[in-house]
Amino acid sequence: MPFELKISSGIVSLLWNNWAMHRFCELNGNMPIGKMLEIYDSEKLTFKHVITMIQAASDAAGKVIDEREASRLIDEGGGLQFTGSQVLEFIQYTMQSMIPKLPEEKTEPEEKKS
């Protein structure tokens, strides 16, 4: 399900899926998957990473944008320092999208012993 980034001129759909993760790694010099995951596990997230996240997610949603357009979306989406920022919510969305949703285990009722 795409993330809807609300900006002054409307809504921009951003989709974080396998294609977006591939594109993000590609935009960051063919970054290995482990390195991408490491960014989330530490304080190594840079402005470039956020810009390329927006680019990759926009591309996955069907619209190719450049770094300048991605930067504009970040500014219009509340930036990175504002409480309630749409961009910070988008980053949380990307993290949640990488956690696989496993089916819940069905538990059968215990048989009563007589």
C-alpha cells in the first residue's frame, strides 16, 4: 500500500517495495542489502539517503523524479526536523514495509483429558 505524502499542491504516492529497495540501493552506488538495513539500525541515515528513498519510492509508484524534485517534496512534506513531518512518517513507513507480515499461527483448542 503506497504512502500518501501530502504537500501543498496535493498528494504524492510513494511506494516502498522490493523494486523501491532495489532502486534505493542502486541510487546509492549499488549498496548491499545488509548496508541498507544497517542504515535503519543506527544513526547513519543521511540527507542523501532520504532523497534517494523518496526518489526510489516515487519510481516504484510510477513517477520518476530527480534529486531536486525529491528535495522539494521533502521540504513541502515537513522536512526532517518538524514534529508531525510527513517525511518522518514516510521513513517509518519504509521501516514497517521491510518487516515481513507472516500469517498468524492458528492454535487449535487443547483437547480435554477425561
